[in-house]
Amino acid sequence: MRTTLDKFSGARSNVSIIGKYDRIFKRLTHLVASMIFFAGLFLIPVAGRPQTAEPTPSFGMVIHGGAGTISREKMTPEKEAAYRSKLEEALATGYEILKKGGTSFDAVEATIRIMEDSPLFNAGKGAVFTSDGTNELDASIMDGATLEAGAVSGVKHVKNPISLARLVLEKSPHVMLVGAGAEDFAVEYQLERVSQYYFFTENRWKSLVRVKEKVAQEQAKESSDEKSEKMEFYGEKGTVGAVALDQAGNLAAGTSTGGLTNKMFGRVGDSPIIGAGTYANNETCAVSCTGQGEYYMRLLVAYDIHALMAYEKLPLAEAANTVIMKKLKELGGSGGAIAIDKSGNIAMPFNTKGMYRGYVKEDGKFVVKFYEKE
């Protein structure tokens, strides 16, 4: 009898032990399952949890191809198409660099080179003629992250002055080189050089002839207003420029020009002058100017836009409009400017009939405009 009870008691004990281990096993199973579940949530999010896309950093570029008497009445469909195509090509060049994470500095140089290689603009290939019948080119570039700058003036054989300006920044202890010294520097670094004939374009030559004829007529009248008479001695003017903001938040600006038609020997405009025609500072904005440089130098136009933002805390558009539409105009100067700030906001004010201009932002949409009201 006892044996039977003992057996029964032992069986109960064994069942109890088995149940105990079974409960432990189930708890462990639940624990492992929970660990796998949470690992799926936090360690391997691609296994089904929806992803939150990282926002694309703001970046963009603004360009200009000169300001002046640009009107619909004088623009043929063929000419308009040519300018639009080249400005879009320039924008596309800079945009591709910025989209791939390249620097604003690289984008500005590459974009300006496109315009320097085109006879449509008064820079590089399309440079106007001096009173001596030669071509003299100026350019500058500035890095908003470091405030380093490079500039050249009065060069006659450098195919792309903007690249020489960059070399001055990167390879010399100076900010500006001029004339023969700048030419020698280009030779030292094997920058592409060309003959003066490379810059010859028939329309620019005809412009010089027209201006000289006008000068002769004015001199024959023996005008008493010497200052106005001198200003009338100049014909076509223009500049190309680019400003950019890259994905790292760095700004850069560059400007290149052939100056004024019939300009006298040794004349230097605002384009190679840091603060007058070109300025960039990561704290505020990047600016490139176009117009009659004598006024831009007297007002330090590019720097003044920066200063109004830095010291008066004006937004970019208000600062740029104040300088171009008020200060410059009141002094008697005409022209425009392009600018982009550290947040990607842009401004393109001008007080002339038109300005070749365009911009692109991170969405990749090219916007090109010519005229005063558009």
C-alpha cells in the first residue's frame, strides 16, 4: 500500500517539476521572441519599418551676364534663344557640381568659364575693345568660408581669367596681380593662353568703331561739360558673374569682364576689386556686380550689401535693393547685382532696362530672365 502511495507521490513530484521547467521554458521563449521583435524595430529598420528621408541641404546658384539696355524690342527670337541656351548651360554646369556635393568655389569657377568661352558676353572670348583696339580682361573670385580672394587685371592672353584669379588665391601670397606680372604667373602654372586674335569678334569691333565716331563728333562740338563728355566716350559694357551656396553651407562669388568699350589705357573697373564687384562671407551672403565700375568702386557695392546684412540685420533682398535701387541710382550709377545668402535666399536687383540673369536651387529648375518686367 505504501509502495503504491510512494509511487503516486513521486509521480506527482515529477509532474510538478516538469510543469515548473515547462513554465520556465515558455518564459524564455517569450523573452527571446521579445528580443527578436525589438531588434527588428531598432537594429534592422529596413525589415519593414518605414524610413524617414533625410532633408536635402539647401544649395543653389545665381548668375548674371551683364546689365544694360536689354529690351524686348531689340531682341530677336534667335538672339534670345542663344542667350537663354548659354545661361542654362552655365547654370547646369554649376548645378551638377553642387548636386554631387561639390564646393561653391568649384561651381562658381566652372560656371563662369562657360560664359567666358562664349562670344555672347563681355568676358573672355566676347570681351570688348579698348581705345587702342586691344582686349584687356579682369576677374576675381572669393571664398566665403575663409575670406580668401584672388584677382587679376589687364590680362591680354589668358583664355579664362577666372581660373587665373583662382590660382592667385591658391598659389600666391597676394590678392591681386596685374598686367605682365599676371601673365607671367599664368605661364608659370601653365594656364591656357591665347593670342589677342582669339578675342576678336566682329560685333565688338563694330561697337568700338561706332563709339570712336561718336567721340569725334562730340569733340568737334567742343562740349563744355567735360565730365558728361568723358562718360559718353564709352560704349558697350557688361560682365559675367556667379554666386553659389553649397550643401556644406559655404558661399562663393566670382566676376569676370572685358571692361568698357573704348576704355582708356590702364583703366580698371570694379570686377577685380574685392568689395566693389565681388564679395562673399559665410556669415551673410555672396555678391557679384555688373555695371559701370567707377560707381561700384566708390560705393563698395558688393561689400555694402554684406554690411547692411551684418550690421543692420537687413534680409538679403532689402539690403541688395537698398544699394542698387537707391544708393547706386542716387549717385548716378546704373547696373545690377546678384546675391545668395547662407539660407539659400536670392536677390537679383538692377536699375537698367534689363539684366541677363538666372538661378537654380536644389530642385534643379532653371529660371532665366532678361527684361525689366518679368
